[in-house]
Amino acid sequence: MSTTLTEQTANDSAEPATAEQESSGGFRLALDNFNGPFDVLLHLITQRELDITEVALAEVTDEFIAYLRELQASVAEGNDGMKVLDETTEFLVVASTLLDLKAARLLPRGEMADEEDFELLEARDLLFARLLQYKAFKQAAEFLGERYEAEGSRHPREVSLEPQFASLLPELIFSIGPDALAALAASALAPKPEPITEVGIGHLHGANVTIADEAESITALLQERGPLDFRELVADASVHLVVVVRFLALLEMFRQRAISFEQEDPLGPLRIALASESSFDAQAVQDEYEGSGGEVNHE
């Protein structure tokens, strides 16, 4: 048994936004089980307070066509013609959704598998989602229309600034000429140089100091002057690098027993002298250092 829903009953169950739509006019229905605005009918269906199978969609369509004729007559009298197009589009979207929903409810399903039942439930939920989407877009459009109408009375300032306020602005003084400004622009737009990835050492100069050469210098000094201490051996060194390499040469010569160290007193200075039978091979030591990257470059 179907229950007749009047406009008052619809208003009691509708949302405040729906009541505002009702007061603003629009398409109204007068069915056997419903009497009120079309938006309220949609609200009752989406809230499942009215079964879609109890709504005669043919009567809804007939009443809308009659309502559409009234709108067209008002357009002929000079009213806005866009309202006819908007209401027709909205009705087609909602009516097609209601028709799909009612067909899904009325068509016999018979014995179906669980998967098919879930598909039907999903289709029904999608139809309800379309109704809710339509309602949301319609409310958003109405809100934007109200804001557009409210803001339409506002206009930007078109008059110039008052003299008392204009005098407060600082005077713009250019302290640079056009040529200098063009040079700055060219400098800013010029391609940036590539970053330096390595530091060159080509500008550094210095002679190579080898252990073989310093060993020969030590041998010549000891043969000429006899036993000497380390300070006397490096007295003619021009740079610290020569001192270091000459010390390494001493160690190599001592390792090959080409020299000997003498110390007269405990903790006294070491005296360096040539061995009686010197067999120091300077070239072999030099080849050994060069093979292991031991050549010292003053760079």
C-alpha cells in the first residue's frame, strides 16, 4: 500500500536547502502519492523515504512537458531563455537516472549467483551516487549564482589617488644610465661559465730532486771534506725539499753500507763518513723509487 506524500510531509523530511529551493519556485509535481517540488521528490528517493517503484515516471514526464510549455511561453514574453535549456537538461539527467533505477528494481532477477547480486547492488549505488552528484552540483551552481549577483554591485576604484596621499609616495630616481642598465642586463643574461672541476698546477715550477743526485752530492762532500754531521751535509741546500731528499739518500746509503755513523759521546752529534769499501748503487735505488712513484717533484 502506497502512502500519499503531500508538500507539507515533504517539507518535514527535506533538508533546509531543499526548502529554500521550494520557496524559489520551479518544477512541481502533483501525483497520486506525492505533491510538491521535483527537488523534494528526489530528496525522498535518495533518503529511501519513497520507493521509486511507486513513482509513475510517465506522469512525471507529462507534467514536465506541460511545465516546459509554460516556460517557452514566458520566453516569448521576453523572459530569460536560458532557464528553459537549464531546466530541460537537469530534468533529462535526473529522469534518465530514475528510469534506470526503476528498471533495475522492477525487472525480474530470478535465481542469480552471488556475484551478479553484488553487481546489481553496485549499479543501484551508482545510480544513487548520480542523484547525489546532481544535487551537489545544483546547490553549488545556486551558491555561485548568488555570490555573482551579490558581488555584481561592487566596482573597482577608477579615480586617481588623492594629492595628499600621492605626495607620500617616494620619488623614483634613476641613478643609472641606459648604457649601464643594458650592460647589467647583458651580464645577467650571459651564459654562466662552467664550474672548475680540477685545479691546474701548470703554473708551478721547480726542479726534480732525486735520491740518486743527492747521494752523489753526499759522496762528493764526504770525499772532499771527510766525516761530517747532518747539518754540514745540508748546509748548501736551497729549499727544504733538498733537505728531505738528502736525508732519504742517507738512509738508503746506510742500508747498503755505503756510509757509517760515528758518535764520540753519548747523545752527541752523529758524524757521517764513507765506508772503506763503498758499494752504493745510486741508479738501482733511483729505479726502485721511480717504479713505486717515489720521485719527488718540487711543485
